[in-house]
Amino acid sequence: MTKIALITGASRGLGAALAEALAPDHHIIAVARTVGGLEELDDRIKAKGGEATLAPMDVTNSAAMQHLCLSIHQRWGGVDLWAHTAIHAAPLSPANMVSEKDWEKSWKINVDATRMMIAYVAPLLEARDGARALFFDDPRAGEKFFGSYGATKAAQIALARSWQAETVNTGPKVDILQPPPMATALRARFFPGENREALTKPPAACARLLG
């Protein structure tokens, strides 16, 4: 049976690196809004002899996500691994100046989409023995200027931890991992003047996280 890995937020950074790392023994279902990034990922996976199904869509679109999960069920019957890396990094801002637009977008992508995806993907994971869901913590809650990102990322991980506790005896296995500081576009938005050469490259981080 073909192993299936669903990567949400797969067009770049950690998501893309995970897709490439898993491609040798998984068929990759790569979800992201950026079509160009997905196509470049597909080229890299094919160059290594792997296969991917590209799903250029917004994880906040409930109808699109439902259709995707139904299609996965109909074609493959389930998912062996789901890695959720889709995230919105709102601009740094004092707490009293967080814009309504940034807050709503952060909540919609970081929290509400996670809740929705857990509901849609759980049956696909339950259909496969030994299936896993991966979430990635970045604890910024309470740090100055990280109000929007820190609060919504903490809420996302709190939701994942509840699911983790609820599935200890029944599965699927839910892992919450904390990557090292990585040279990604997301981190560059928060720390634009940082020495990126000192940061871990996403492929190296994947080797640690999946190993």
C-alpha cells in the first residue's frame, strides 16, 4: 500500500523541506496557496524519483478542504502522515496597536483552519495503522511585539495538545515538535537583520525532527 503524506503549507520553508524528506517513501499531497512554489517543489520531488499531488488552495476554505479530504479518501483510503506547517506571521506590533485585519487573519489561519483540518483529516489518519499528525511549536506567547502571532500560535498548539491527549489510547499519534531556529522567510519577517548563516537550514531541521 502506498504511504501518503499530507503537507499543509508545503510551498516553502519547513513544509517544503518535509515534503522533500518524506518523498522517497511517501506519495506527497502538497497543499499551499502559492502555485509557483508548489510547482518548484514538484520538480524537486520528481528529480529525486518521488511523486506528488499538488493542491493549490487556501487552508481556510472549508469547502475546498472538505473536497480535498474526500478525494484523498476516495483515491487512497487514508493518510499515513499529516504535517501541518501552514501559518500566518503577522507583522510585529505593540499589543495596543495590533490591527483588526492582522488579528482576524492570524486567528483564521493559525487557529480556525487548524481546528477545521483536524476534523477533516482525523478520519483519514484513523483509517491507517500507525498514522501520525505533526504540529510545530514556536513559543512566542508573551514576548513583546509578538501579540498576534504569539497568541494565535499558542492557541493552535493548545488545540493540538488537547487532540494529542485525547488520542493517546486510540490513535492517531499526535506529535508536537519544536524546530530549531531556521533560515526561513517566516523568521526573516521577525528578525530581518539576523545572520542567516548561523541558522539551521530547513532540510537539516527535518532530519532531526523526523529522525
